[in-house]
Amino acid sequence: MAVFGILAFALGILGLLSPSTLLGMLGFEALDQRAPGDYTLVYMAASSMAAINMGIYYVFAAASEFRSFYLWTVPFRLLTCTVFTILVITEAAPAEFLGVGLWEGAGALITGAALWIEARRGVITRWIPERQPAVSPVPGK
């Protein structure tokens, strides 16, 4: 989880600082001039900010061992894999974009397998974590 978070954060920063570099990495043509009404750079900034935020969420979830978050990611990363793969198959996205879908799918399968192994060892992961009673930082209160 932490590795994915760090990578998402780094790629988000790259997308903000050099959107053409990130577009090229994904197999999209990076244009020097944009036509009026072309909001590619706005979309890149928005998705880069989402990647930065997501990266931070993943790192915090890993640091706090928030297993429910891990569980939540599995079906949605599989959905992302499916949608991105369909975009490549239908030629709406370049072939290089398949790597993004495969990354998501592999991450989902690895996360799901890790949760399954932990469950066999007795570690219970709930979809909705149980609420813990509030603990006062002041002893005796």
C-alpha cells in the first residue's frame, strides 16, 4: 500500500510539473500548441491532484494499518483495470495505457491475496471497521 501511495504521489507531482512528460509516459501525444477549448492540461492538473491526494491516503492507511481501506481498494481497482483495458481494446486509448490498467489489476490481486492470507491466519478485516471508544489523553479521564 505504501509503495503504491508513494508512486501515485510522485506521478501526481510529475503531472503537475510536467504534464507533457506524463502524457508521453501513458502513450498520449503531447502537443506544443493546444486548440481553443482543449482542456487537456486542466484535466491533467485535476487528475494529478487526485493522484497526489490518493497517494497520501494510501500512505496514511498503510502507516495506520487501516485494513478496511485496503479491502475497499480491491473491487474498485479491479473496476479501474477493466475500464482502462476496455479503453485500449476499443482504441479509445493508446496501447501504452494498458500498463495503467494492468498495474491497477495486479495491485488489486496482490492486495486481495494478502488480505486472504491474513484472514487464514485469523486477522479479521471488516468492510466497516468497528468504532473504538474515545480515549482521553489525560490519565484517569
